[in-house]
Amino acid sequence: MVAVTIRNLSDEAHRALKVRAAQHNRSAEAEMRAILEAAVRPEGRVRLGTALQEIGRKHDITNADIEALEQVRDTRPAEPMKFE
């Protein structure tokens, strides 16, 4: 886990944070974690797996289609690029 220090937080912001934490029955530290998590990981974010699943449904891709692609796929290791 990472520890974060917040410097120069105004007294008003600190009091408001403590009030908000009390309203949510959490410590001020737990409230800060919740605020930061919500800010950087919003609920409406697009997740890669969900996006790929939607693309598959939109284009009616089935497991049989994926299996067919796997059968014809080149399984040899890729050659490294040369910049000469």
C-alpha cells in the first residue's frame, strides 16, 4: 500500500472532511480514500472486457467464430523488428 501526505489543506476543508466522514460513519482517512477512489475510478468508466463483449454482441461473434480464428492463426513466435 502507498502512503500519501496532503500538505497545506485548509482548516475549512479539513473540518468539512471530518463532517463528511462522520456522516458516512468513517474515519477522516477512510473518507479520503473513498473520495480518491471515486475520483480516479468512476463507476461509469469503460472496462476493456465489457467493451470487447459489447463489440462481440454487436457483430454477432460466437464462440465458434473465435475457435475458427484460433485454428487458422499463425502460432509461430513473432520475429523481432530490425532497425538497420
